[in-house]
Amino acid sequence: MSSSQIVLALAVGTAVLALWAAVFATRADRASRRAIKLADARWEATTRPVPHLTFTGAPAAGQPIEVELENLGGTMTAGGVIVQASDDLYASELYMPEKAPPRRILLQPSMKAWQRASQPRCLLLVARDINGRCWDCLDGSKPIKDPRKWLAGQLRELRLQGVVDFPGLTGPLR
């Protein structure tokens, strides 16, 4: 066996080992990227606020309505709620720490409703997390890409544009 044959055999062996290493490095890279995506999804699920609203009683006409609010998820740095009960619409901004125990809050009447409701119902429930992302909590915590535009559309649809404002949701991150 000549020296050129030995060099050729070593070159082929080295190429095969390099190819083998590249294949396994690519597989490891893909697996780590998948793990990072899964960890990000889990982190997002734990940081997303999940407000739960319970009506404690029917209000008298023109009086504030009392509701019980509980945050089952991450910190809610800003939020907004619009409720209709009987002939009135009630609105308020919300702020709650992570996994806060239930607390009772009073929602002040904003204006008369355009249609009477037999049962109190939530018309809008939106939350902003500590990362600045906004979530539509009535639509399965769907993310909102442009909160200012989305909120303007929702208020226009509810005929509350200019009556209700949630600056904590549409303003800069605190």
C-alpha cells in the first residue's frame, strides 16, 4: 500500500465521519429548536392573564354593579371590561397581580344600553400582560396584534366610541 492510497483512505474516512457528524448535529439542532418553541409556548401560557368575572347581583337602575373578578393566570398590567345589565352599560379598567384571589369591584354605569338585557352579560373583556401583549379574553384568550385598532373596532361595534376609553391598553407599556 503506497502513501497516496493511505492518504486517500484517510480522506474518505474523514469525509464519512464529517458527514455522520453533520447529520447528527442537524438532528440535535432541530430537536433543541423544538424544545425552545415548546418552552416559549409554556412560558406564554403561564404569563397570559386569565380574568374570570362573576356577577354577584343585579344592580338598581343607574347604580354601580358589583362583580367578582379573579385572575387565574399571569399579571394583568392593564385590562378593560364592558358589561351590560338591564338597561345600563358598565365599564371599567382592570389591574390585577398574577393569580390574584377573587375580589369584588364596582363597575360604574357608562350609558344607557340600546337594548334591554334580561341577564347581565360581559360584552368586552380584554387584558394586557407584562410583556405588552393584549388578549381578547372572551374569544378564548386570542392574541390581539394591534390593540389600538382592535379596541377602536370593538367600541365602534358596541356604539361606545368616545364614551369609553382604556388608555392602559392602548398606551405605551408601563
